[in-house]
Amino acid sequence: MKKNEDNEIPTFSGFVAIVGRPNVGKSTLLNHILGQKVSITSRKPQTTRHKIVGIKTVDNTQTIYVDTPGMHIQEPHMMNRYMNKTARNALKDVDVVVFMVDGLRWTEEDEMVFNLVSKIQRPIILVVNKVDQIAEKEILLPYLASLAKKFNFEHIIPLSARSGKNCEGLEQKIARCLPEGPFYYPEDQMTDRSPRFRIAEIIREKIIRALGEELPYTTSVEIEKMKEEPKVYIISAIIWVERVGQKAIVIGEGGKRLKDVGIRARRDIELLLNKQVHLKLWVKVKENWSDDERALKSLGYTDLD
């Protein structure tokens, strides 16, 4: 076991799965805790498609957060089944489960997630997010009391992931649940995801935000080339869509929308790499890729077996 050489202080470390239905704020919470964007965010459900690991090491404690896709009842495509399976698999062998819900809304999908996590023999912390948006504060305490009757949660914590209200309290509660043991990662590491993966996710985030209601959810980003020159990174990426009509939507009139996506993505990529970036984006069609197992695996969706 890793020890502090001077004081022989034991270390604590463990994995914490953040789960919930789509759009309850899981990725926003992870990013706030880490103090850096590791998981992309948007107001659109199902923005997170992969398991994203964020690592925070403070003093003698290392907490490994696992952000997961939102669990949903309908599974019309293989992509939906992939996201649900990814979230379920993230619950295996974790030390703590953070079950996240959205304010005073308890939906059928919340109940589905609850039925899953309540069977896990691990500390389960219920997080009630977006409490800053609750106008009638006097109804919050009775609501929390009603949730406490549903299950013997380790803790029930109201917070705001966006503003950070009470997030530190959540971290403290999680730390007390972690087992004694060595660190899994170097103390300065923040995620297990590669720069290529994070760059692809940044581009996908900008697509989601640029397209709004026109968004073809069936888009994916593949980094085709990433080369470091002395003063600049040369990056080429393919944006995959399923139909020719979707390609036209992503490109926009006169290529304006694609150009805007590239400008916004390049800014964030330069912050990530701390270097100037030359980014080229191409839009290509791969029919029905979101419902094709071989295509999904080729685009990095590996949690299918």
C-alpha cells in the first residue's frame, strides 16, 4: 500500500459511478468536481455516449469518477442499447454509486434506474440536482423526506452541479465511503481518455450545440489524422452522418455551419493541447451506422459484447 514516507498516512481510493436518466446533469457534475471539462455537455439528452473517467487526487485520497450515458427505456437502435449497456457495465466493481435525479421530477426512467441501483450492494448516494431552479424552497424538504422512505440511501444530497452549490459536501461524503488502498493512477492524471478521444468529443459537442432542434442525433466524429508539428497540431476529422440530407444540415448553407463548428472546436482543442491547431473537418455518409454493430465498433463504440 502506498504510504506517505514521512507520516505513514494510509491512502484511500475507489471508483464512483455517476448514473441517472438522460439530462440530469451527470457530466456537468463531473466537470465541476474536476475543475476542467472532461465530459462534453449540452442541453440535449443523450449527449454522453461513452463511459468517461475523471480522476481527482487530493492529499491521501484518489476518487475515480465514472460518468455514464443517461439510461433510457426506449432502445430503438443499437446505439441506444450500447449506451444503456455502457451505463449498466459501469456499475460493476465500483465502490460507490451516485444516483442523480433532476430536482422535484421523478420519472418512469428514474424509477428504472432506481430499480437497477437498489440491487447493488454498495453505498448509494442520491443526488437531487438543480435545486437552485426550485422556486418554492419550502417543498424541497418534504420531497427529500419522501425519497428517504424509498430506500436506505447512504446520503441524500441536494445540490446544483452548474453553480457548484453543495458539490464539495458531496465529495466529502464520497471520500468517507472509499476503501483504504493504493492509488490507481498518477496523482496528476485527470482522465484515462486519450487526447484523440477528447478532441472527437469536443467536435461532437460543437455539432450538437450548433444544430439545436435540427440535430441529427446520428452523428459521430472520427479523428482521421493527428500530427504534431513544431508550432502546430494538424488534425483532420470526419463527421459521420447516416443520410445525405443530414450531411447538408451539418454543412449548412455555403458551408457556414461547418465552419462555425470548426472555429468553436478549434478554440477548445487549443486549450486542451496548449498549442495552435489547424483543424480540417469533413462530413461523410455511412448509412444506418447507429444501428450497425460493425460500424459502431469501427467508430469506437466497443462496449457491445
